[in-house]
Amino acid sequence: MAINRPKGTEDHLPAGSPKLTLDVSAQAHAHLVNTARTVLERAGAQRIDTPLFEEADLVKRGVGGSTDIVRKEMFTVYYFGDHGGYILRPEGTAGIVRAYLQNGLKQLPAPLKLWLHGPMFRAERQQRGRLRQFHQVDYEVLGSTDALVDAEAIALMVEVVKTLGLKQVRVKLGSIGDPQDREAYNQYLRDLFSPVRERLSGDSQDRLERNPMRILDSKSEGDQHVIAELSVKPMLAFLGEEARAHFGQVQKYLSDWDVEFDIDPSIVRGLDYYRRTAWELHHEGVGAKSALGGGGRYDGLAEQLGGAAVPGIGWAFGVERLLLAMEAEGVELPAPEGPLLYMAALDEENVPYAASLAMSARSVARAEFAYRAMKPASAFRDAERRGARLVALIGSNEVAQGGITLKNLVSGEQTLVETSDLVAFLAEHGKE
Ligand code: HAM
């Protein structure tokens, strides 16, 4: 029986694959990452890469013991003779903060802006836009508590999606306050939900003990019914003075820069490390429950990981979800480029010569060749299918004369070029 890829994973396919959609197109993934890189590097972000697996404790302490990620979705890595204590990373932030602390990046000018792209792993139930191996573009800023950094991070996230051509996106902005504000809110929720404990789902009864705020994010209809009945006050009502002032500043900067956002008074993120500013980016085409991306401030995380205090803030996009949103909006990608030159021999003995000309042309342009001798009509058809701009046919005459005729498939124009001038000709022609 043929072996299939594991559930919840995707292959990223080449252009022209049957039934290709953007979320599984390798070209679309590359386009998205390049666009994000351009936007983020213009803002001063530098690339960082961290391992795909990390110590289990990093994930548990970083992401938080009460989260679904740690409780239900961790992929544990085992190998011979090992203690089984590694986890495939479910997100990028904890690893980046670990790398910052471990490699002395504090010595670099602050705030330090970093970005990362790569696969993340969460053992979730597979649905559209919810995978077990998915990809994130992640942006982190370390070393500043300034609200200007928060606002810039949000503005950059919006700029990436706008540059990609997306229109129907909304930022939902909130604050989950400082730790004491969050504790006061959790106490309020404990007092409110305890009398109706029995009516909550098993998961939410559990959350009532560990992290009551997460009840508000429950996907159970029954829980949502109870929440509506109790007219729960939002987190924003519990912000202390400093967190409130910080939140006000973030909003003011965004408004000054015309970055649109909606206040979400009860934002709950799925990770425990957040403080103060927290937000999500939603899209009409992908569904209300699934965010394209999310982020927030995490000033206590470095200490929680055993390091010095380093404030931080950042966000991550789900690359597949962004691509689904682009598909839903009908955003067109630039057409994949074919080769500048396609070279075919008219008889078998000249195939290696045609190949050597094509290979020398690769110093200046993309050049391909036919591996078998071809009749002119099939060579032209093949070149067209590959999207080539120029075709050259090599027969005994061309070899004897030391020149080749290049036919431009777009204009129909033919040019005789000395083989010794081919590379220079292509270098010039490739610029058009
Ligand atoms: P997150 O909200 O857990 O945040 O994930 C960010 C984005 O990753 C989500 O909005 C979603 O688009 C995508 N995503 C998450 N899980 C899946 C999945 N199973 N399948 C497909 N896409 C998924 C974080 O990961 C934080 N580290 C963001 C952050 C960076 N906060 C501060 N800095």
C-alpha cells in the first residue's frame, strides 16, 4: 500500500501541480516569506533561526502549563538513549527568548528586532487552516517596554498583510494588564463561575482552577451560553493605572498613523506569557474563530525561563492561514517565471552540445535543455509549456557554423548569435 503523509501535514507543491491552491503552493509560501522579510528587514529586523526541537521545560515554562498547547498538543521527541525530554516547537517566541539569553544578545543595540520563519508543531485535530505542522512568520522585539514598540509591531503586521494584497483584515486589540491585574480578574472569574461550575464543560472546570480567563475562549457552546448569561465583565475593566496608560499610548500611536483597529475588551490569547498589549488579526474569509495571526507583550518571559529580566513583544502569522485568506480574496500572485532560454538538439549526437551551451548560459540566466533530440514543432511546444522566452534549436549546421538562431517566443523575432557571444547576449536580453 502506498504511504501517505502524516495527518495534519501538507506538501508544498511546484507551480503547475494539479488542483494547486495557494496554501500548498511552494511558490506562494516563498512569495509570502519574501514579502514579510522585505517589510521586516526595512524596519531593522534581523533573521534568527532556532532549533525545531527544544527542552520540554522551555515549552512548559514558556508557553505555560495551563494552555491547550502544553496539556494536549505537544509532540515529544524520543531517540535511543535519550530522556525523552524534547518537544517539537509549537511556536517561536520561547525559543527566540532562550536564544537571546543563551547567546548574550543583550549586548546588541536595544531594542533588538528579530524575525523567523519556519515550521511549528501542534497535535491539534486537523481542520481547514488548522494543521499539525504549520508555518509561522514570527517577529520579536527585545529590550524595550516603550508603547511605541508595541504600536510599531502592530503596524508592521498590518503592513505585511496589506503588501500581500489582503483587504478584509481587522486588528482586534486588547490588553491583559500586568500580573496583578490579571490575578484580580482571574479571582473575579473564579468567584463568578464557581457557583455554576457544574454547568461548565470538563475542560472549563479544569480551567477554573488553572487559568479562569481561558474559559472565555472556550469553543463549547454550553460554556458560551453560561458566559453570556453571567454578563462577564471584560479584562479591560480590571487594568491597573500603568497598564491602562500604556494601552492608551499604543492606541494613540496607531490612530496617529491611521492604522485601523477594533478594541476587543475581552481578548484572551492561547499562551500564558502575555502582559499588557495583546492582539489578533482576523479575516472575514477564514472564519471568526481562526485568527491569521496574534501577538502581544511578554515582559516576564525571560525571567520565567531563568534569565535576566528582558521585556519583549512580538507576533506571529500562520502562513497557511494567510494564504487561505489570499485565496478567499482572489489575490493573484505574480506568474511564475519560465526559463529565459530553452535549448533543444535536432539529433541525438548534438544533445550533449546543446546541454553544454545551456549550462554555460546559467552563469547569467535560467536556461534549460531537452534531454532527447526533438523535432522543431515538439521543441517549440515544450518550450512554450515551460514558459521559455527564447528557444534555440541545435543541428549539425549550427555546430559547423559556430552560431545559433534564437527565436523569441513572445515577439516571434529571430536572431543569429555566435555561440561565443551567447552568454553576453543573454545577459543583455535577460534585463528586458
Ligand atoms: P498563536 O496565536 O498561538 O501565537 O499563533 C499565531 C498564529 O499561528 C495563529 O494566529 C494562526 O494563524 C497560526 N496557527 C496556530 N496554530 C495553528 C495550527 N494548528 N495550524 C495552522 N496555523 C496555526 C503564537 O504562536 C505566539 N508565539 C505569537 C507571538 C510572538 N507572541 C509574541 N510573539
